[in-house]
Amino acid sequence: MISVEEALDHLFALVAPVDAEDVPLIQAAGRTLAQPVTAPRAQPPFPSSAMDGYAVRTAEVRPGAEFRVIGTSAAGHGFDGAVGAGEAVRIFTGAPMPPGADRVIIQEDVTRTAETITVGENVDAGPYVRPAGGDFQAGDTVSAPRTLGPADLSLLAAMNQATLPCRRKPEVAILATGDELVMPGETPRDDQIIASNGFGLKALLEGAGAKVRLLPIARDTEASLHSALDLAQGADLIVTIGGASVGDHDLVAPVMAARGMEPAFYRVAMRPGKPLMAGRLGDAAMIGLPGNPVSTLVCGTVFIVPVLRVMLGYPAQPVPRRKARLAEPLGPNGPREHYMRARLEGDQVTAFGRQDSSLLTVIAEANALLVRPVGDGPRAVGEIVEVVPL
């Protein structure tokens, strides 16, 4: 068995960033920006008013001062002229400041009569002017890689970017194996169970930026497994669920070998997820997951999500961890790194009492994995541990 760290190193070596493609701005939410994007002009491109009021010269503003209103500047319709001595332009929020003016008096601080305004006694300091380029300058960049969220898309739209260079979504083919499995909605025999692992894993990987295909269940024959793998053609990553151990019906390893897979490793010193395998099959990376549902989700979080991030152009790094304090004591850990299902509340974490890798009810309630190092001794309440937020 190898360590989790060593397994990750092997997995990172199996993949590389996928190609970039131009994506319309309106379709770019959640996509990964592949290259920095540069603003062609400043925002705002001109000095603009931050309030509704009157554009004047600062040097002339004092209580009781009078100004003649010579025009209007509105958003999208600037004043075609300049402000001279004793003059003011009616201005609205976002409108261009007219040449000659460097200050906005808010409308509440003046009294207007016909075409004249008089400054009130309690006029505030202002200036209520947004400078040209106050948000960003021409030549400023949005860095990459980054997962594009709402604020990013608003910023890039303001930079006049109609299309964005994004990483192609890595294509992942998920293949569950086993005679015992039937799809949700089907009627199982008494000796069968419902296939659940692929649905949770699909959601996890799609949330990490992948395009996922859920293949038909492969039965416990080499012919069925070969037929299912034929459907995975074109995938960047093939993920099998079940059949990766060494029992009589565990056929993934021999079938992959027959198809020419170059193995990277088999078995990892972790709980849950020991019978993990990986390699290279033609143009695709391959990861074989254990069949227990919790093992699938834990290994998907610990291994596949970081692999997808590398394929999307991010650095090769483990899934992020944070520190937390134990709310309840823990006994000693054994010879495998243990990813315990846990509940994280603020800076306090509590491991669930039941940790069997078949218990979906437990992981559905968990919002963190409490990581126990190999050979970790007993831990008391209040001690600091590492957790992976889910």
C-alpha cells in the first residue's frame, strides 16, 4: 500500500490541463478561465457623478453662493459644453462630469429658482465624483485560472468581453460494476441493491467543473465490462466503481490490463478506500474506486476533485483542509489514514459514532471529514485536528 500523498502524486502525473475554448460570456458561469483577460478601456471611462445634483467648480462653493444652470448631464447623454465661472450643470448619478467642473453639490443642499441655484448653509464636503478608471484601468487584467462566479462575470462584462477563454470541461465516464446492482426505479431481486454511488459521484464531479457521463452498469463478466468500457471512448478520465478488489468477481484490473492499461498504483493506506487503483488507458486516465458508497464519495473528494482541478489548469494540490477542535474524545487510529465522517460547527468538530463505509445516512448528515494520521494516538476534547469541509 502507498500513502494518500503518494497516490495523489501518481494521479497528478497521469493528467494535464485540457485545451481552452472560447465560451460566450452568458454561458461562462462556473467555467474555469484559462488565460488572463485584459480590459481594453477604463471603468468608468470618464469622471462621473456619484449623486444626483449639480456639477460646479469646487473653488466657488460656499453657503449662499449662486450658480446659473446652463444644461443637463444624464447617464448616456453628457452635457455638450463646459462649466465656467458661476455656472452649474444639472447632473445625475453615473453621468459624465462636464469639463470645467470638479465637484457635485447634492440636490438636497441647494435651492433652485428657475435657472438659478443657491447653496444652502449646511453644504457638505463632497466632491461626489468618481474618477475615470476608479474601478479599473485600461490594461488591468483578471487573473487565471479562476472559477467564474457572478462578480467575475459582471467585471468581465464591464470590460467589454463577449467571449472568454475557458478550459474545456474535462469529460469523465463513470462506470459502476456488479451483478448485484439495478438502477433506481427498477425492481431489484431479493439479492440485489440499488445503484447509488454513481449519482452522488456525478454530482460531486460536475460541481468541480467536469462533464460527466454515467455509463450503463457493467455485469460481472469480462464481456460486459469490455462492452461498457467501449462506451467510454473519448473520455479524459474513466472512473470505475466496484470490482477493484481481488475477489473472484473483481474483474476491473484484469480487463484493464487486457486493454493495455499502464498501472500507476493499487491500494492506498486509507480508510475508507483502500482498494483504490489507477493508471493510464490510451488517452484517458483511469481511477478504480471501491464499491462501498461512502468510499466512493470520500475517494472522489480526496482524489478525483484535485485531479480535475489539475485538468482545469490549477496547481497540483490536495483538497484544502482546516483546523478544528474536538468536541468529543477519540481513540487511537490504526495503520491507515482515516477520513472520519464528522459534523463541523464553527471551530468544533464531532466524529460520528458509526464509520462503516456502507452508511450513506451518516455521510448525508456529515459536512466534514475528520482526518486521522497513520498511528495517531488518542485525542482529548479540545485538541486540534484537521478536517476537510464537505
